[in-house]
Amino acid sequence: MAKKGDKRKLIGLVSEESGERIYYTTKNTMNTPDKLSLRKYSPKLRKHVVFTETKKNLGRNEVKGRK
């Protein structure tokens, strides 16, 4: 169980090309306040693509628009 003042948040990573959410990870919000963008393998496309951070509690395969 997480501590009450825990700075690490659970985030989902969504593919920019296919829009699917495969990967989940945690990040320290104090050290990295910006959105993560990681290059990871997409088994659906069978190549490495850029995955960007979204909230874990969004609906399936939803990408929140940038402002």
C-alpha cells in the first residue's frame, strides 16, 4: 500500500502512432513535472515508436489533447 505523502504516481504510456496503451510505470512528480516521452516497442506495429504519458484512469485507448 502506498504511503499518504507518496510523490510517485502511476501513469500510462500511450503510443502516438496507434493510440494504444500498453505500458504502465511510476514517476516521481517532484523530479519530473513534465510529461514523459519514451521510445518503446509496440508489438502491434512491430517497431519502436514514441509513447507519451497519460493518466492511468483515462478510458481505454484515450489520448488527452495538448493545449
